[in-house]
Amino acid sequence: MSTKLKHQQQGPASNNVVAMPSRCACEGCKKPSDLMNFCGEHYEWFKFGLITKEGKRPTDFDKKYQAFRKHHAA
């Protein structure tokens, strides 16, 4: 009468650990990744919208980069 449910079955433990890439995801960057697959500098660029999650530049990169530089100059 007692049947085990799937989550109660004993067997080999599944390893759900996903290996993170060791390099920054930004195009052309060879630095090791720190946060969200980006190095420290490119993570800041990602937060500001200068690059996408895939590490690519958006179409309005120049406009955003000028605003980024103004923001950090202040």
C-alpha cells in the first residue's frame, strides 16, 4: 500500500550545477568573468545598458556610451 513518490525515491543524486563560462561574455574581452558572465568593467556596462546579456552592443551604443561617460565624469 505504501508507494514512494518520485521525490522520495532514492537513487543517484542528479547534479544540477550549471558550469559558468570562465571568460567575460562581452565581444572581444578575454578577462575572467566575475558577475553574470561579465568581468567587472563589462558588468557595469551591462547595468548601464551598453551591452546585452549576450555581450553584444545595441544599435544606439554611441549615444548610450556618451551618456555613460558623462555620468562617470561627474
